[in-house]
Amino acid sequence: MALKFELVTPARLERSIDVYMVTVPGSEGDFSVLEGHAPFMATLRNGPLTIYSAQGAEPETIEVEGGFAEVNETGLTVLAEHIAG
């Protein structure tokens, strides 16, 4: 089972991939999203977005600055104001 993950900045669509899990730096604390997660929205704080391509895989980390995360029936979309790199 895979989670559809998209990372979007004001400039462009940065990522659109299927992953196992993503840990998001929420303004009220970090949270992890797997496929089938309940729908919700959260604001982001500056911090690491951690992407796991498969269960047990080494994570990839992307620093995000501000924005929103939306989980819905199609997956997880992170709308970041800025990403490092």
C-alpha cells in the first residue's frame, strides 16, 4: 500500500510520488501520515519533512518553512512557503 505524496511551493510542484510514510513538522507538533489516514488540515512550522519511500527504508529529509498540510482521500499534499535547497 502506498501514500500519494505531493510537495508544492509557490514556484512549482516539487514532488509527486508514492511513499510509505511522511512525518510532517506541524505547528502543534510533528505528525506522521500513512495511507488511509483520516482527513485533516494542519499549519506547518519550520522544520524537517521526513519522507520514507518504503517501510524500513532510510528517510529523505527536506527542510520546509511555513505552509499547510492537507490529508484527504487522495493522499497528503504539503503546501510549503519555502523549502531549503
